[in-house]
Amino acid sequence: MPHLHHSLNSQRLPVLPEELIVEILLRLPVKSLVQYKCVCKSWKTLISDSQFANNHHLLTSKAYPRLFLNDGVHEIVSYPVNSLLENPSTPVIPLVSFSFRMDLHSILGSCNGLLCLYHIHTRQCKLLNPSIQLKSQVSPTIVLDFEIIIHHGFGYDQVNHKYKLLLVVRDVVYWDLEPMTRIYTFGENSWKSLPNFPCLPHRGLGVYVSGTLNWIVAKDGVNSNQCVIISIDLEKENYGEVLLPQHDDAHNVRYSGLNVLSNCLSVCFDHSKESHWIVWMMKEYGVAKSWTKLFIIPHDKFKFRHLFVDPLFISGNGVVLLRIINFLLSKLVLYNLSDGRMDYLRILGKNDRDIHIYHAQDIHSDNGRDIHIHHVRDIYIHHESLVSQQWLYNLCMLNDLRIALLPSVFAHSCST
């Protein structure tokens, strides 16, 4: 027995090369990495490094994301996309650890693992990293009492390493006045005005890609069928144009809207003379020649008449998560490109009730004529990230602010 004990003690434990350790850690979820910072000083230094955070985000952006949306007006809920893809016949419930009781908050955007939250009563914003339940301090009031938000976008200035929120607001008392465009830079505690937004976009939410926010707009005014993409460079804070895929009969093309698939700008459109929706992808942002036809969905695949089709995510094996919208309802569906199968999904909220992706309609009066406006809840694709964690920490330290941590984070924190 002593000989065996001596033999075991004499055997050295295997030591993994540092490069292999880094590769393993890069593939772990954010919550695990937060815990593993407590293992040793070298791991804490590595995981806290900005380059490690960037590399980790590049890998996680290729993995299955989560969907975030407002459950009514009181709660923000999250759904795992992999559950939607793997069990389309089973109703999906929200991830408990990603449900936040945020009193009257709505989501204005998602970028690099951050959600931009807007408080409806105080008209202030804050940033939230739901992966580690870390939030920033609130912004100044960015919308006045008599204004409403009609267009918005949230993104990252890649040159100055700052997050920015763009808002187009309208005076509800003097509705005929031109909308005002403002941009707020988180960490600077102030917002400034921009030149008026060039046109009225088809949709309110701006799509973030490569340091820009993007909307589809009518080229020569709201009554024109000639459309382009209006782009706002978040570094220079100026407007530009990006060409859409070109068609011989552009007046008969109906665009559903912009989305992001595989980190590239995508657009879905319907031609009045055709019987299908076509999804295009811009493989190199800003280069019109890089528009590539991605896939086609025949009209007869849908159970009901639809007005818009939004591709939200495409898996590696060719299953597309879509949101389809008409005047009465909005649904999440899966479309399998290989066999043409269409699955209609159910998502559940609190108390196992179905969540409908429509808000109740509002009624506005225009010269005595009632205008009914149906609001479709925006759905946000979210990839977890360490980049947001480090940025929020730096932001709060630079501004002598205290980071507000939810209780579950304290369980994973450790001292220096």
C-alpha cells in the first residue's frame, strides 16, 4: 500500500497548454465564465481581457440566440431559439432566469449582448446585460411629456466604443409638426438633435449592422414605391443610402422589412406578379453587388393571408424562424427549407397563457377621422456577451456611478 501511495504521488497531473485552455473557455457560456474568474488570477485576467471578450462574442453570435419581447407591459421575457427549433409542437415557456419584473419598461433595441430599456413613465433609458443580470444607471429624460417615439434604433459606435440610441419623436398635441430626431450617447448623460430623419420608414425599429442603423424608406417621399435603405453611421452621426436588390418592375415589389441573418443585413420582399416571398442577404455591408438571393417561400405554405414576413433566424441545417403578420394576428413559424414543412409555434407567458405578438390597437384622431393603429411587438434577437459586462463596468467607473447588481450576481462574485 505505501508503494502504491508513493506511485500515485509521483505521477504529475496533466497540464493543458495555455492555448487549449483559452479555446475551451471561449466556448463556455457567460455565467460560467463569471464564476471561473474566481479560479485563479490568470483566469480572471484572461476572462476580463477585452480581446477575449471580443473573441467570445464572435463565437456566441454563431450559436443559438434568445428571443426577447415584452409580455404585456410589465414583464420582459426571453425564449431559447433552440427549444423552438427542436420541439416545434410543444409550447415554449420563458426562461425563468431571463424574466425581469421591470415596471413599465419596453425594449428599444439589442446589441452586443445589451438590451436598451425605456421606462414609459420617467422617459429614461438604461442598459441591461441579461446574461449576468447587470444594469447601468438611468439616462436623463430623453422624451418630453407631450412627445411619443415613432422610430428608434440602438447600436454600437465601433470607432469610439460607445453605445448610442437614436429616437424620432413626434408632438402629440401639434401632430402636423415635423418629427424631431435625437441621438443619445450612453455615458455622456446628454442627448443632442440631428437633422430631421429624411423620410418615414416602413417600420419603426432600425436594424443594427456594422456600426450603422438602417431603415427601408420611400426614395422620393412616402407615396413613392421606389425604396432604398436609409443608413445612419453611428460614429459620424450622418445619413447615407444603401441600395436594395434591384428589380425590373420595382413598382410591384412590396418589402416586408430589414432583418439580420448570420450577422448580415437581409430583406424580404413580395412581388405582386409572383407567388412567393424572396429573402435576400447583403454579404458585404454597403456593397450593392453583394446582395444574394438566400431562399424562397411560396405563398401557399401559409395557413392564412399574410401582409409581411420577417425572417428572424436561420439555423445551420436550413430551418428558418419567421414572424408572419397580417391585420388580425402575428405568429412565429418555422419553415424547413429542405422539405418545405411549416410549423406554427406557441409561446407561453406567466401562468401558461399564450403570448400574442400584437399590442391592443390605439385610436388617433386626424381632422375628425379616427385612425386605428395596430402595434406589433418588436422581437429582439439576443446573443449573450462578455463585451457588455466589461463596457458597463468601465462606463460606471468613468462616471463615478455605482453598478446596480441583482442578487443572483453576488453569489458568483469574488474578491480581487
